[in-house]
Amino acid sequence: MWQSAIVNSAKRPDRRHLRAAARHPTRRDGVIALAAFLLPWVAALVLVRRHHHLDGETVGILVAVSLGLPTLWVAWAAYRGPRQGSTPGSGLSMAQVADQLAVAVGAQWNAEAAVRRLNDPYPLPVSWTAADPSLTDTWNSLGELATSGAGWPRPAEWGPWAAGPAALAGEGSALVDVLARVPTRRLVVLGEPGAGKTMLVVRLVLDLLARRAAGGPVPFLASIASWNPEAQDLRQWLAAQLLIDHAALGSPAAEYRTEPTQAAALFASGLILPILDGLDEIPDEVRGPAISRINDALQPGEQAVVTCRTQQYQDAVRPQEGAGVTLRGTAAVQLNQLDANAVRRYLCDDAAGPVAKARWEPVLDVLGTDAPAAQALSTPLMVGLARAIYNPRPGELTGELRDPAELCSSALEDRKAVESLLFDGFIPAVYRDNPAGRWTAQDAERWLVFLARYLERTIASPDLAWWRLSRAIPRYICTFGAAAGVIAGVTVGVALATGNASRAWGGAAALDAFGVVAGVVIAILITGAIVLRKPAPVRGIRWRPSRLNVRFGLGSIVVGGVGVVFGAVFGIGSKAAADVAGVAVTAGALGVLAAIAATLFTPDVVPLDLSSAASPPAALAADRRTGIDAGARVALAAGVVIGAIIDSDGYGATAATLSAIVSLAVAWAVGGFVVAAWPSYAIARICLAMRHRLPWPLVPFLADAHQRGVLRQVGVVYQFRHIELQHRLANRDTSRD
């Protein structure tokens, strides 16, 4: 009996295995082949209604088509089979997927380090010491958690620990060693504004990847400012961010795993090392709860790194009023101000030439003192701005540049005045080299001010995501677009109706109603194109069935069957009842076709090349291709089906052709807007360019600003080089625009 039970259980897989089987490409191809077989016979219903019979020739054609379509599909499926099996992630273990992800992350941050001139001439020597012990758990508690915590790995697997917090001091590239010496391998990096926290963790990502063993955790740097701790679980938010940057991880995980995507499976397997940058950019009132949510999200033994400004972190964990909170199991280090001698060497080495070096003498003389210029040039941010403004680039003449001696002017009374001078001079400096004359420094500054205000005042996030740009459109433009959409839609609808005013089963009134409905649909599409908010771009599509589509198809069949029964019972001697029954049958046939089309044309993310680095232009191009592809497929099916049905119902070839064209256009718009984020972005870009808020070639402008160092790239979004630069531009006096 026990053997029988074991055999029966093996023959009856659980629901998880059934779902995995349903996703199998072979079974999916079988469903598509069956739909292709039934489709011609559904079309035969239309012919029966028009000719009241099917002759032998027509039946032969139907048989040939119904057998030929599935045969062609099966042949195509067999041809593409090897390619499907070679998609990234198929048949790979989670460790192998992590290895592919590590390649992409390394390419991404190596490119970003080159844009930020991290190694030109060399990284600024940032140093750190142990942070205030009151902000963290005691060192003994870290050791206790690492040795006796439930589910934690054995300490021997992580190497020797530091003797105490004081041993965490270091500089340069030593942060990767510091992280390894923390018993829990969890670290908080604290520092003042512009102290170099972000660049330090970028170096940490690259150093971790350089030392990473095959199958080990992959560091994932995410700007935490866009996380809403009150509404979003941290792990789910991180998985969503990972999917935006690396869409290939949206493919299903291996059949033996319960997670829906490879991204979720990587987090569940402990193969992602989250590096959360910018905790201070979360609103003050939710920063404390955010730390609690981080504690809840971290699994036993999971590593993590968090960056934050010192004062904001202190206010969150040890508030003057209310209960405090501690980021459990973490050590903390505090970044120091730059050493004056290190700043001297760096500015001179970057100047590359005795003439350029000599220009810095007035500034070098005050470094290490209490002068405003010395205080300002004690952070990597200000040193980076200064060298961009005053040091020549290849091909530039030193005499044409601004003199760094102005930093020592008596008119600059304090540190803030010097920093304001550097912020204001940065944009004109990076756009002074513009041989093609594509855009002037004045235009670039005006556009960047608009983007900074949009980030600060509209979306309250540092992430400049192109798919959210529709939020920058003023409300009155949305209202005007809605009105234009209604007018255009009703005009098209009335034209359709009046062009076919003679119809036996309802006359012009029914057609006018149809025209108005068509107009409202078009109006909704145009309005939705303006106000649509896509959560994220898509990189590709695949076609799969869904339970909703199947239910819709079955419901449509029931409606059609009821119509047939109604006509058979009440249609005799009643022309109106027979016509209503005919309409119901037509609706049922349309419903079946729509259900089949929806089943075959339900979009989902396609696994793409995981080893390629993410970028905003690449994401936009993939999203645009996806929207056009999806719209074309849906439009083709809808245009042919609706045109054939209208022609078969006696409207005539002209009306059928016009209806097919309109249906094709509407369906193309529906398919594109529902699937992709690009259409709403395109409309927003046009509106903003017409109002001179942004340039017409927006993507090239943003890419150029990134190359010039004004923006930084974090996955598929841009951010300003530093949040302080964003604040400065957003609060710029409007009289300068």
C-alpha cells in the first residue's frame, strides 16, 4: 500500500509542478496550434450567416487552412526550439545566473567609473575611522550574533575578524577588507555632504567583483531614495529595481524553485549583496521606520552596506524625542575630511603641466588653514568641481580658463559662498568644450534646471527615469489633450456611422451609436496616452495564456450560444428577434476571436542577454521596439477580423475596408500603450520640447550630460552628479532662466 501511495503521488504532481508544466514551451505551442486549427471554423460562422450554407469547395478550403496553420506553427516551433532553449537562464543554476549577472554589473560600474574619471589621474584618497559607538550595536554583540545566530554561517567561512571597531580605520580601496573584518559583514558608511560616500561604494562594488569567487554573492548598488518604506517591502523593491536594470532576470526560475522570477530566486538564495546608497535622502519622518524595515528584510547571514549622512543617521537612530532604533548587526565607519597635502598633490597632478599647476599656487597656500577656500576643498565633491572648472582638458588653452585664484577672493566670506561659486561655475565649465555647437551652456543649464525642479518638486525622487516624464506635463495640457481626443474620436465615429446609414437590423441609429462608441474609445486612447503612468519599461515580449483570457473566451462563447438559442426559439416570424440573435452570434464569434488573440498576445518580459550592461538609451530602444511589435500584432488580428465581419454583415467592401483601417489603428494604439512606456514618454517629450522646457533630442542630451559628468547613471536611470547639485539647480533664481 505504501508503495502504491508513493507511485500515485509521483503521478500526481502538486500545483507548483502543474504551473511549471503549463509554462513549458511544448505545451504552449500545442495550445497555439489548437487555436490555429479552430480559427478558420470560427470564421466559417460568418460565411454561414451571409450565404446560409457552405459549398463543398468552401469546406475543402476550410479543412486545408485549419490543417495548414497548425502545421506551419509546429514547424516554426520546431525550428526555433533550440533558440528558445538557449535563452539566458534556461537550465542554469542560481549560481550560474549570478555569475552572468556579475559580468553585467561589472561592465556597468566600470563604465560609470570611467565617466566619473575615478582613475584620472587616480582616486582621491578618502579615509575613515570608526563611527560613534553609540550609533551601533556593541562589538561583542556582533560577534555573538555571527557565532550563535540562528541560520548564520560558520565564522570560519568568513575569515578573521577585527579586534574591535578601532581596527576598521582605513583609506582608499581598503573598504572591501574592512567589510570582511566585520563579524556580520554588515556596514554603515557615514559622512558629511560631498564626503565621497557614493564613489567609495562604487569602488567597493568593483573591488568585491574583483575578489568574487564563482557562484558567490553579487554586489548590487541601489539608490534607496526612491524606496517608500511605508508601502513597499525592501526585498520586493530591490527585486523590482534589479528587474528594471536587468530585465533578463524576469524569466522564470528553475522548476525546483518556488520564486516567480530569477531576480527573486537570487535574493532568496543569498546571492545578492545589497548596497543601499543614500538613506539620508529618505524623508525624515520615515527614516527611522525605514531602518526597522531594513532589519526585518535582512536574512540571517545576509551581508549589507548602507550609506547615510552622519547627522541624519544620528537623528534617526538616536532621536532627541521618542524611541531610538538600531540597524542590527552592523558596524559603522565615519568618513574624514580630505588631507590638505593629498588635495595639493591631486590638483597639481590633474593639472598636467607647469603652467596649469602654477595657477593653483594661491589656493595651495591656504589649504590646511581656516580660509573659506580650504574648508570648501576638504570634500571630494568640491575638489571634483574645482578641477572641472579650472584645469584644462586636452586641446584647451590655459589662458582661456577661469583663474582658480578667485576662490581666495575676499568677497567670498565663508565656506558656503565658495561652494556656491563652484556649483554655479560647474555647468558652464563642462559645456565650454562644444565644437559641434549642438547646444550652448545657457540652453543646457536651463534644461537641467527644469529637470532638477521636476525631480525635487514633482516626483520627489533623484531618479530621472524617462518613463516617468509624463508627470512633468501640466494639467491644463492634459485637459486640452482630452478635449482634442474626444473631438477627434467622435468625428471618426460619426464618419463611420454616416457612411453606412442603411442597415436592416437597426438603421442609422444603431450605426450612430456604434460611431459614438468608437469615438469614445479613440478619445480614451489619446487622453490615456498623455496621462498614462507606466511603472517601468519593458525589454521584450513573449506570448502566453492567462486565466483571465480563458475565462473571457468561455464567456464570449456562452454569449454567442445564448444568441443562437434566442434566435432559434424566438426568431421565427420575428425579424427583429432574428436580427438580435444574429448580433449575439456575431458578438460571440468576436469574443472567441478576441479571447484567442488575447491568449496568444499577452505580453510578458522576454529573457534578454543578461551579460550586457543596462543603460537608459538601450531600455528606451527596447521598450519602443516592444510597443511597436505588440501593437502591430494586435492591430493585424483586429483589423482583419473586424473588417471581415462588417463586410459579411452587408455593409459593403468600402465600409469593411474603412472599419478595418480604423480598427487596425486603434488596436495598434491599444497594443502599444498597454504594453510599452514609450508612447506616453514620446508625447510628454514633444509637449515639453514645444514649450522649450527640454531639447527635442532629449535622449542624446541626457547621454551627453552623463558623459560630461553632470549626470551619473544608475542602471537605467540618470541622477545628478550629486544631490547638492540637484538642490542648487532646483532652487536657482528664476530670473536666470
